[in-house]
Amino acid sequence: MSTTSATIILAGATGDLGRRIARFLKQRGAHVRALVRPGTEASRLAPLHTMGVTVVEVDFNNAAALAKACEGGTCVVSALSGLREVMIDAQTQLLNAAVAASVPKFIPSDFSIDFTKLPRGQNRNLDFRKEFQQILDKAPIQATSVLNGMFADLLTGQAPIVLQGISRIMFYGNPDQPLDFTTIENTAEFTAAAALDPTTPRFLRIAGDVLTARGLQAAASQALGKPFKLFRVGGLGVLKGLITATKTLAPAKGEVFPAWQGMQYMYDMFTGLPKLSPLDNDRYPDITFTPVHQVLATKE
């Protein structure tokens, strides 16, 4: 199948990751049909129209309309983000529509560390992925998940690891524990390639960079032109206690990424359990992965 004959059905195209996936799909010559909720603001749709993406407004609760919107698709890609009503309910509606429309392939919105290696009940957002995985694996459709570790972009400030103000690398536990980082851009580019590849396995794992806390120290020192030092807050037990305290004092149950959820993601990474292996970076040789030091150096 040539990319010019491929039609990719994309959900979540108005988000940062989804919009980038759409751009890379178009660059590879695919037709892209973005499914958006009725009433989506015109300002969020404008970038898609500019790219030449076909935008279809559809109510996910209307099974027949959603299946019709998926007709002719060669792959459905989900870049949806949210809590249970999105990651389980809406994605299941999208999956059922893909099956009803005889779309051969589905890529779920997993994009994370390797949640399959984590115990259930430890990470709320990753538990949603584990639950949907069970639903997806029972469906009569080819499935491929893209796992990318942590978005490297978060290291420029959103994730409290590279503390530029005090020139420290904050970590818990072992400073030699390898951690996986991939930029949003690289994740989107790889996902677009995978969506157009009919031979993908159930899981594809990528890491634009694999660094320990000591490696992050070297990368930050190189990128920012000043020496960074390691700042070990404590063992993993300390971080677990902080997570419990934060969930109690600031539960923020309706938020997708409250502070304690980010802390839990860090905890999981520092345990080493969800380390990505083996890596599939070489599957699409035309993709050049961006290392962490370059991400830090290009922060605006």
C-alpha cells in the first residue's frame, strides 16, 4: 500500500501531539481525516485546515455516525487525552467504530513509559491504559501501541528534574537508573510512520535519549553552559510518602495531570520497572531523534 492511498482516521487532532501527528502524516503523503467533537472552536481547527486535513464533526455517542466517519480508513490513530470518560469510554467507542467500518488497524493513545510492566493500582493514568489494552486486545483488529517514556520537552521546566535556577538535577533513589526520554515531535513523527506501516507489532518502543541522573547532569551542563550538581532528595520511599501526602492535601481528582500524578510518573521511572526494552528507534531510518541536551539548549 502506498502512502498516497492511505487514509488515516485521527482522533485528538486538535491537541499538541495529535496536530503534530497530522502534520507528519501529510508530509508522508497520507490522507488525514480528523474526527472532532461538534462545536469545536474554529481557532483549534484552523491549523488542521491549513495542513489540508479533512475535518469531520461527529458525536462519539452516535455509533452509526462514528462508524461512517471511519469508513475507508486504513488505520485509526487515537491521540485523545483525559480521564476514564475519554481513555476508556471514548476510545472504546472509537475502537468499536473502527471495527464496524472494517478499518484494519488501531493505534491507541498510550504514549508513555511501559505501563505493561507496572502493577495495577499504582498509577491512575497508566491504569486507564492497562484497562483499555484488555479491551483492545479482544477486538478483531490489528493493534499497535507506541511507548516513548517521558516527553523530553517536560525537562525544560514542567517536570521538576532539571532545576535550572539552582543548577541541580533532582532525583530519588539510584543516580545510575536509566530513564527514557523522547520529544513530542519525535513521538509524533514515529507514530505517523507506524500508522502507515502495515507490518507493525503490538508494541513499538522508542527513546530519543536514555540517560541516568548523572547523564542528565552532563546533558544540562553541556546545554546550558554551567555546571550542574546532583540533588538526591531521598530514596523512593520518600517520594512515595510525598505522593501520598500530596494526594491527601491536594487530590485534584478531576484533573488529568495533577501534581501527584506527575510525581507518580517520576516514581515509576526511578524504580526502573517500566524501562523500555528493546528499543525500535531504527525501524524508520529517516527519523532523527533529538537528544536531551539539544532539547535543553533550544528552550525559548
